[in-house]
Amino acid sequence: MVSTSPIPARTPSSEGSSLDRLTPREREVLDGVLRGMTNRTIGEALGISHRTVETHRARVMRKLNVSTVAALVTTALTERHKR
């Protein structure tokens, strides 16, 4: 399980954030992406297959309305900074 500096759960001050739409597992996958981990490494850390990581990452990208990993990282870091 990826546990260093997770994206926090919804708080009153963060209402309306696009990160609020993510499931706990999607947050864990996003944390791994933000650390520069590969899908395989994220999967090993979370005890899931790299294909499942791909599915979660695709859902995160769709929910955050981004089409590249660079845009995903930028959006996630910007949203985290707002909190």
C-alpha cells in the first residue's frame, strides 16, 4: 500500500475539488503516479495487477478531465495545493 503523503479525504475546506470525486483506491493509484511509480510498481505496492492500476488511472484521468499523465500530475498537484 502506498502510504506516504496520501491525497486527503474530503474536508469542508476542499468541497468542490475535482479530487473529491476519486475513490480511495483511485487516490492510492494517483499517489503512486505522483511519485513517479510505474503501473507495475503501484500494483505491487497495492497488491493488485498492473492492469487494474491502468483501469484506475484511466478512471482518474477521466474524472479529472485530462488526457496525458503530465496534465494529470499538474492538475492533481494544483488541487492538492488549494487544500
